Amino acid sequence: MSVHIGAKPGEIAETILLPGDPLRAKFIAETYLEDVTCYNEVRGMLGFTGTYQGKRLSVQGTGMGLPSISIYVNELISEYGVKNLFRVGTCGGMKEHVHVRDVILAQASCTDSGMNRHIFGGYDFSPIASFPLLKGAYDRGVAKGLNMHVGNVFSSDSFYRDDKSVVQKLMEYGVLGVEMETSALYTLAAKFGVNALTILTVSDHLLTGEETTAEERQTTFKEMMEVALDTAVSL
Ligand SMILES: O=P(O)(O)O[C@H]1O[C@H](CO)[C@@H](O)[C@H]1O
Ligand SMILES: O=c1cc[nH]c(=O)[nH]1
């Protein structure tokens, strides 16, 4: 086992889905995977391996925020050999044409986090999606007729903020949604030379105030889960 994951070597598949919420991981495993085993309960951050359409896949909760996902992604890649990582998360909508329950493919991510500034000596690194995963997910979303958007997202250290002016500026620059992990995921994928893509469902809207319930966020955002799973089996 690694520091935060209780799996034995070989118990985690090369391709993995990463929801922030461990109960979303359980829902994905119970709804879509066959022959499922739970390989991790450390800190309640559930992880499962099973098969989907005959392909071995895993799903692992990552918690909320860049530091939390960084712990899991570091250990998944460097200690368990994971090669393809799909974050399946929720975000706040930031543009009028992006509606609650729409799906966003995060082509790139900007951030207010200091993590990359420390790594790159004060310079800005551009965390970008893996193109094969992005293209695969886009093609599958189009084939399903989804209301889907591709573009920049904002990975923030803060869910609650006093000063809304930066968010307003990011909206003016076309950022589609706000969440809390993608910048770290894409940076670690670049560091280790593996593939990563974030697929988000818009769970609430910063402009309209529209919201979904915690139950919906945990279980009903099936379109993004199915785009991730269908892309994962095609690899
Ligand atoms: O639904 P998840 O995947 O957790 O993603 C979003 O939800 C959490 C905030 O409520 C943050 O982790 C944010 O990125
Ligand atoms: O991080 C998040 C996730 C959903 N909605 C938000 O406003 N922020």
C-alpha cells in the first residue's frame, strides 16, 4: 500500500476515473462496473476496481482541492502505474451559454493556487488536457448528442470568496466553469508523462444562482460518467 491508498500492487487498473466525492466513486462502481472489489477505505476515500464492457477500470475518490487530488494522483501514478486519468467532477457555470447539467471538457485550466508557482520558481505553467483523451471524449459526447462545451476552467483554492472581481475577470476571458482540482491533475500528468482529462458537470451557476442538490451531485450526473467510461474503454 502507499501512504494514502490501501491497495496491493496490481489492484488498481491503468485507467481510472477520479471523482472528488468518494460516494460518487461508489455510485460509479456499483452502477457501471462488474466483478467489483473495493481496494481502498483509508480515510473513507473509496477506491474500486472492476470491468466495464470487458475492460479493467478503477475509480477513486480524490477529495476536494488541489492538495488533496495531488496526493492521490501522485500515489496512483508513481506507486500503482496508472496511465490514464479521467477526473469526473462538478463545477460552477461561469458563462451564460453554459447551463446547469451541461458537460464541460476542460481543455486547460487556470488557477489562483500557489502550487505551480512554487514548482516553477514564480513562472506560470499552462496545465492542459491530454489531446487523445480530449478528442476521444469530445467525439463520444457529440455522438451522444450532449450539451457539451470545450474550453478553459478555473481551478480555485477557494469555494467561498469575498472578492468576486477575479472571477468576473475570468468570465470576461471566456473561462467556462470553476472547480478545485484540474490544474493539479494536468500538471502532475505532464510531470509523469501520462494522460489526463477533466470532464465536469455544471452543478450550479455563478450568474443565475441555479443549484442542484447534494444527492444529484453524488449520483445523477451520468452523462459525464458515461463519456469517461466510453472513452476509457476505447484506449
Ligand atoms: O464534485 P467534485 O468532483 O468534488 O468537484 C467540485 O466539488 C467540490 C466543491 O464542492 C470541489 O472538489 C470541486 O472541484
Ligand atoms: O468548486 C466548485 C464546484 C461547484 N461549484 C462551484 O461554484 N465551485
